[in-house]
Amino acid sequence: MARQKITVTRETETGLNTHFRVTGQGEITRGRLADQVEAGQHEGYHVRRVDGRRIIASNPIGSEADNLG
């Protein structure tokens, strides 16, 4: 499965991403995307729990050049 493009479309004032645009699906909520990621529908992404919330994150690619520094 090819990695689908996922972009943030809305966030709260504190920076919590709440809505995403997924190729072929339009805009979806964080909860719906988290369900899809947990079901294995989005290669290259995983879900973390932060303060009881499910947060979508891309998997590390193993390149030092791609890391924040």
C-alpha cells in the first residue's frame, strides 16, 4: 500500500491538530483518522496516547537529516 498524503487542516489555539485532509477522503476528524491508522489503513503512521488523547504521528524514517535539531 502506498503512503497516502495526510495534511492538517484545522487545529486548536494550543496547536492540537483536530482535522486532516486525506487523499480520496476529504477532511476527517482526528478520531476518525486515528481509527483508520490503528486499523492499518495508513502506512507510515502510528497513534500515540498523550494526556488521554490519540495523536497521529508519522513513523521515523531513520534519516538524521530529517530529524528536528
